Amino acid sequence: MRKDPILACLLNLLLVGTGHVYLDHTGKGILIFALAIAFLTFGLGLANIPLVIWAMFDAYSIGKKMNQPER
């Protein structure tokens, strides 16, 4: 099933981890979300900025790979 990598990227921008869940990488999405909550809980909210950027890039990359035909 084709997945839109741009949508996955935007979902991660709205709520970190949801882009991975959309791409059926549920465990990774939950782990990223839990890490973001942990950062906020321990007063490291600014650490979420690189986490969100990485999650967006990662989800986009996974989405692109999923849509490539197998060789």
C-alpha cells in the first residue's frame, strides 16, 4: 500500500511519532512519542526540536522507501 511521505512528515510535525504510526512503524512511533514526553517531563523541552526534525526526516525517508518498487 502506498503511503504519502509528505503526509508522514507533516503528521510528525503536528504530533511527534504519528507519522511513523501512519507508516505502520507503530513501535518506533510510540518510542519517539514517549521520548518527547520524557524530555518535557524532565524539563528538557528544547531537546524536542531536534527530535521532531529527525522524526520528520526519518518518516519522509521511510515513506519514500516504501513507495519504491522492489527489485
